Amino acid sequence: MTRSPKRPAPTGYQLRVDGHLEDHWSAWLGDLTLTRERDGTTSLTGFVPDQAALHGLLVKVRDLGLILVSVQAIDP
């Protein structure tokens, strides 16, 4: 496997899930900001310190039975 040049680790992520989540899920999902979008999805945006934390967040999304639409690294 050929590795690409070292990139700085992203400090933020935006996950989109199908459906609208209630605000109380923010704390359980690592205090991410929840934004209910007009297209019927919810954006989860915020700081994720490393890949292990990102995978933990994805497990929580799975455990809630949510449909994951997208995951995107974003600038802080």
C-alpha cells in the first residue's frame, strides 16, 4: 500500500444522518452541534480529537439505528 504525504489530522467533522434528532442527543454524541436540515437530515458538527473518537461516534450512530448519509472532515 502506498501512503499519501502526511496530512494534518482534521479537528472537526460533519456527519449527516437521515431523520431529525432531538437536541438532547447532542450530549450523548460528544456535545456535537445538531442542525436539522430542510431535506430531512440532521447534521452533527464539532470537534473530534482523533480517529478512535470518530470510530466511537460512528458506533453510537449505528447503535441508535440511524442511517449515515455522509462523513466529512471540516476545518475548525
